[in-house]
Amino acid sequence: MNSSTEAQGWVQVARITRPRGNKGEVLAELFTDFPARLSSRLQIFLRHAQDEPKAIGLQNFWVDRNHPEHGIFHFEGYSSIDAAEKLRGFEVLIPLADRVKLPAGKYFVSDLIGCSVFENPAVETKLSSPACAIKEAPRVVGTVCDVFFPGEGAAGTPLLQVQTAKGELLVPLAEDICRSIDVAARRIDVTLPEGLSELNTGK
């Protein structure tokens, strides 16, 4: 999912890759953590390139049992392989208002990508002059470009991939490091452990 799509009021939940079966079904790469909710929808939206999204009836949807990162859609009006072929590359969207509401402290990956990351001093100091205030102000680290998760069944903390002037920096998405996350302001304030920047960038 990309933030520009959400800014327009849509959430991309899948991308159609090819026909699947001989009755008009299509295989799609899933971009949602809640694919089961799609099976209850009677209508969904499709978009090609920069065209406006168009509503289409959804006859059936299920997650591929062998490849859970993919799903199979069967749309109304599509009953052959030739018809399904025309949907290759289309985005599958839902209105932003229909997105799952997450509990406090939980975030969508698309909400985090594009956020600016600021580093705050590890120890707060009493500022005695304007010059000191500038020195101790939060430092811009970079911009979140991806989020990495531990493998299925593995314990661990997700990592924010931050693009900095010195290269990529991996920042654990932990409360003691990511002190404040404001997705509306597109900002994450962090307190980085000593040596983390050097360890990640190799500097």
C-alpha cells in the first residue's frame, strides 16, 4: 500500500498478477493483514494506472492455501480466461473509511512509510541559551522507506528501514526507542542507543 493512494481516500489491498482457473478468477498479491474481511464484501474497486477507481461486484474471494500471501478474486462479469487476462496489473482497492480500526499503539505499515524520523537527545538537558536550544533540538535522521518483520512464528521486534544521508538505518520499532509516533503529522521521534547508527550504516 502506498501513502499517495491513501491520501486520495483509498487503500490498496491487492494487485492482480494473472488469471487463475478457467472461470474468470484472478490471482492477486495481497497487501493486507486482514484478507479474510474481503470475503464478506459484495463490492470492491479496481484501478488501472492513474485511472479513477471503478466499483465492481465481488462474487467470491479466498486466500490461496498454498501461498497465503496471495488471494483469488472472482468478479462479476468475468467468466473466462480471456476476460480475466484484461485485469492483469490492476490494483484492488477499498475506501479508506472501510479500513480496519487498529488499537492504540498499533500501526499500518503504510502509515509508517514516508514518516520523517527525528532523533532526540538521550538525556534531556536544561537549556540556558538560544544557542544551546539549537544544539539540543531534535535532529532529522531520515525517512522511513520500509518495515521489516520477524519471520512467521519467530519472536522479535519489527525494524523501520530509514533512508539517511549516510545510507540505510534499521531502527527497532520498540517503545524505548520510538518515543513518539504521530502518523497524522508523518513524524516519528526516536532516542537511538549509542552506536546504533554506526552499526547499521557501517560508518
